[in-house]
Amino acid sequence: MRTIPALAAALALALSFAVPAAAQNAEIGGDFVLKTVDGEPFGSENLKDRPYALFFGFTHCPEVCPMALAEITFSLQSLGEDADLLTPVFVTVDPERDTGERLKDYLGSFDERIVGLRGSEDEIAAVARAFRATYRKVPTSGGDYTVDHTAIIYLIDDTGAFFDKIDYREPYEAQLEKYRRLIDAHKAKDG
């Protein structure tokens, strides 16, 4: 028989992977401005006329974030020159610990094209609401915490509209195909 803490942990883990129900039917995305790891403003205006892939996460994430960022990195490598047409974006949901320097160091393990963004709690919450993403702090032992968060990669087209989503657990070829469709749609417009 499972204990209540074990059930709570299983539920928290399930929530961290879930696609919010609102994300299935509501408008996803919108204008936003956060700060890069160097403190420069960066947002939807910088992404205008470019498709992008946006992922919410945090640097202390034990599994989901490094796996998703590694898969983004592998996909960019597989896309070759076409990868330069896509902007991958990582938004921290843990501004308390994810300083610009910490985020810069963390992202240094992945493709250099990934743009790391941070902001105040309110700024990040506003961007998460726009993308229908959820996250919440979960206390752990020793007074520390982790963050449960939506674990999907949002694919946004060059008009700023939601195009598709990638679950990091999808087979790699399925993920790569979604990136290709997004880039091909962009190339067809420029064609």
C-alpha cells in the first residue's frame, strides 16, 4: 500500500509532465519581455518573424530539464543549417536561484543558440500564463525545494502563433519531424 507522501510525490511528478488542459484549447503565447543571462531585455519583439521553441524549466532540475535541453541540442545538430532559422528559448521558473550567471553556466552544457531568460517572479508568472504553462515550488527535505513545471516545448511560428508542442518523452524522430515542419513552414513563406 502506498503512503500519503509517496502518493503526493507521484502526483507531483505527474503534474510536472502534464500538458495543462487549458493549453489544449486556449490561445497560447503572446508578447513578453524578460532578461537574458547578461541582463539584456529579450522577448517576443526579438523573435518577430522567426519561429522559436520555448521551454520552461530550472537549473536545479534533476532530470526533465537537462533531458529536454539535450534533446533540443541534438535536434539542432540534426537540422544542420536549417537550425539557424529557429531560436530555442529556455525560461527559468526559479528566479530565486537561477541568477544570470548560474543560468549562463548551466546552458553552457547545451547548444550555444539556446537563449536563457529570467525575470522577476511576476514577469515569469505572466509569461507562463500566456503560454498556459504551470509551475509551483515543492518543499523538499532540509528546507530546500524543487519546482514542478509543465514539461513541454512550445513551438511558435514566425507570426508568434502556437504551432505545435513537443513532449520531451516523445521519440526523437517525432520531435525532429515537428521541428522540420515548423522550419519548412517558415521557409515556405520566405520562399
